[in-house]
Amino acid sequence: MTQWGRFLLDEIEKSHVPDGSVALWSIGGAGVVLKTSETIVYIDPFLGGSSSPEWLRMVASPINPEDIRFIDAVISTHEHEDHCEEFTIRAVAERTNAVFIGPVSSADRFREFDVREERIVEMKPGDFYDIKDLRVRAYEANDPNAESALIYVLESYGIKILHSGDSLYTDVFHQLGRNGGVEVALLNLGRNPPGRRMYMNLCEVLESARDLKAEVLVPIHWDLWKHTYEDPRMLKTIAETWGLDIDIRILRLGDSLVYPLRTR
């Protein structure tokens, strides 16, 4: 059940994405829907409720996963609940023909949630998987809090979009930048609790986007948890101070972006 009804889901499913473009929607936290002219994938969808008073979600779940019908894949960066959540996985597995992509830790969770083995794509760094007009390539993440974790670069029509999951800064970003970079970087941002390193801070996000040679930076995860909320608007102030030529797009829940950008 969701307070949003079908409004966002209908927008996603009915939107026309022309060849040579990629559309993105924020569905809260690290959750993003990516759509090309042929393909729809959900990355780290967390569409259930809070399971612990320590982790209280600050944004609504904008889509009821039981309503999803048009989906080619669920892509999980790692096994944590807000990136690989039981209610969402079971609902999609029972009602669609989607495949479920993730590292070994996520693949093990898919199995726990009764996803059939032939629908599970277990990936490791260096692997890639093609879905129609979309290639998903996996890179090693720097996530000390996960059993195993991946960074993904999703490419369609030469457009490369990186999703960091919960990875902290890693030399992978620098290596990708040296090899042509990415058009859009979806990078986690959060205010870390005392004594814990869970997300990148404002400066680390900008350093990552700079090293990736990203044209567009979209901060993710900043809105989800009560005790790690960060104001992404400060990224623009710091970027201006540093003299960085990066287009920073802040997507609130349900907001979308189409690349190539229609306006600068």
C-alpha cells in the first residue's frame, strides 16, 4: 500500500523514452528506476516500511511493488534491507518475469526470498550482463559495512550511468574517469553518525564525481534515514567554491531526469 497510489508508477510505465536517451526516477534512498526505449530496471528498490526504530524512513514509499508489471530486472548493490528488501523482491518475483541481479550477498537474499535460481544473475567485479539495449557492468565497491557489494555502470546508446550503492570513495572512480568517465553519477550522500562510516560526505561526493569526470551528479540516499539525513543543496555551494564544472541535479522523491539533458 502506498499513499501515492499509482501516480508515479503510471508516469514511469507510460513515459516514452526515445532511442539515444535514458530516463531516471528517484524512488527514495538509493532507489532509482532507469528506463530506456526498450528496458526498465529498478536499482536498489526499497518499497517496504521500516523494520527497526533505529532505521526510520523519512520518505514515503511511492510505489506499491505488487502493482509493478513492466520491469526487466531488479539490480541490487548489496544485501542490506534498503537495497535488497524482502517485500519488494517477493512482490516482483511473484508477478513479473524480471531477473534479479546482484553480488553473492544479494543473490543469497534472493534465494531466501524464494526467487527461482534461473532468474538470479550473480555478479562479481568485471562481469557484465546485457538486457535488451542496456549493458550492466559490475565493479568492486568500497563498502566495509556489507558482506559483498558492487558498483554498477549501466550503458545504453553510449550513455554511461554509474550507481554507487553505499560505496565510499574508491580508486575505481579514478580509473573509470581515466577511461572516458561517465555521463551521470548517482552517488550516495549522508551525514554519518558519530564513530560510523556509512556514506560519503559532501566533499567526498564531489571528489568522486570529479574523478569520474561526470557531466551530471545526482546525490542519492540523503533523504531516506532520519539519523543520516544530509542537505544536498550544499553540494552546489562547495562545487562553486572548488570551481567544478558539474551539473548537480537534486531529485526529490518522484522527480525525474532525462539524459541527454534538455536544459543546462
